[in-house]
Amino acid sequence: MKKDIEIPPVKNVTLAVTREKNLLNQDEWKVYLINNNDFPLENTLVASKGYGEKDGETQRTSTLRHFLETVPAEGTALIEPIDPNVFHLNNEYWVSYYVGLQIHDKKFVFVPDTICEANLTFIKELQLEGVLHS
């Protein structure tokens, strides 16, 4: 039964939305997975989607799915670029991964308008400015 499945808490794994300059000196925004554990994350699946309202109308983005074979210990992995036109939505990332034979699962949600200039901080793992999910 579902209640018999033990899913341990996710620790030392987080997401960051970063701002980087491209070759044309324009801002590009990207989403990264950060693994601050001393062990790798195996067979990581990330499902991302945006949802919310604008001007009284419901808005949804497509659901994208990403597979990361291994995220190294104390490492990072690029998940996807993100368009600033969706920053007014809830941007949800559902992350599932294995440590050995045990599955871990967590939903990260960047709520509307939290990905903005005022919330940028330096993220040492990426050596970039961005918004770190706590």
C-alpha cells in the first residue's frame, strides 16, 4: 500500500535560477540542480511546469521532463533554460532521484515574482548570481 512506502526527506539538494550573460551580452536565465551531499544522485528525474493567472486568465505552460543520469557529489547539473516571461507564474520543479536503492522525492516551487533582481544572491556552487530555493 501507499502508506507502506517510505520516502526519506530530501537533504542538501536544492534548485537555483541563475542569470548569465550570453555572447551577445544579453541576460539568459537557467535552472540548476545543486547537490551538496557527499554522494551522487542517480537516475534523477525533474518535471517542470508553470501555472497561475494573469489579468484574471488562467495560464499554464507545458510540462517538461528531464533525465539526469548522475549528479555528482558536491556537484551541479543544468536542468533547463527558463524564459523571464513565465516569472509571474508558479514555477514548479518535481525532483526524484535515487541514492542506492532508495528513492527521494521533493517538489520545489518558485512562487510568482520571486525570480527577480531584488532576490538575486551570489551562489558559490555555481559562481553565478541567482535565486536560490530554500
